[in-house]
Amino acid sequence: MAYWNSRGLRGSSLEELVNITNDKYREQKLALIQKVPTPITPIRIDKEKRHITLAYFEKKSTVDYIGAVQGIPVCFDAKECATDTFALQNIHEHQVEFMREFEEQGGVSFVLIYYSHRDFYYYLRLEELLKFWQRCINGGRKSFRIEELDLDYEITCKNSIYIHYLEALNLDITRRSKI
């Protein structure tokens, strides 16, 4: 049984920016992406503040976001990192498996990573994640360094969209079609 407390909100500022971005995409009719709620059962509630202070997860969640971009199904997770090294333990095996199965059904899966100390956003393709994941399984590093990333997938703020990940998604799809 996994428990939740206030530490679970560590990535909430990133998620808020992703939510604002997704709202802009919806308003501009570019994409329809929704936050996937994590099913929890409250155990302790602060009745004065009306906040859940302790709960347990009912089941393993899949990814943070799911939806469609111009008819293409997409799913992704949003992660924050405070150093140049991203620990793979931040992504769970069941999430990787879900993203793999999602792509087998014709969708596109990825991870948005915010390197907070650099104010750097990155679109981590599933293919790239699987390369690091397999290296870990084979006894190699249990993390990857920012220097290992393909900087073509850096995400920038454009047209008042905070985390404009659609450009990186488009690059990902374009490169897939050339293979």
C-alpha cells in the first residue's frame, strides 16, 4: 500500500505550467490533453483547512497526461529534476510499460522533464527513455546525464505558451516517419 502526503506535490509547479499550456492548446484547437487523476483514498483530513493530509493510492497510476494532438493519441508524464542527473527511479516500470503499450497502439509517448536548476525543459522521447532504461536493466547507470540528451528536443516558451512541447512532438513524429 503506497501512502501519499504533502511530499507528493513536489512537481506541482511544473504540472501547473503544463496545465496552463494544455489549456492554451485547447483554446487554439491544437490539442486536447487532460490530466489523469491519481486515484486515492483519504485516511486523514484536516477539517479546518479542508485538505487531505494522509491518503493511500488505490492503484498504480499510469501517466500524468493523455489526449490527442491533431488526431494523434499522446500520453506523457511530467517530471522535475534539480541536478544534471535524472534518476530513472523517478519513472516506474509500470509507467514505462504503459507508454510502450500505448505506442504499440499507434500513440506517441514521452516524458517532459524540467531541469529546475537550469530552467531547462526537455521532451524525452520514449525511444530515448528505453535506451536509458535498458542500460539500467543491463547493469549500467541507473540515471542519465543532461549531456546525453539530444538538444534538438529542448522545449522553449513561444507565443505565450510556457512549455511549448508541440514543436518537439512534431519533430519526434517527423523523424519517426522517415525511418
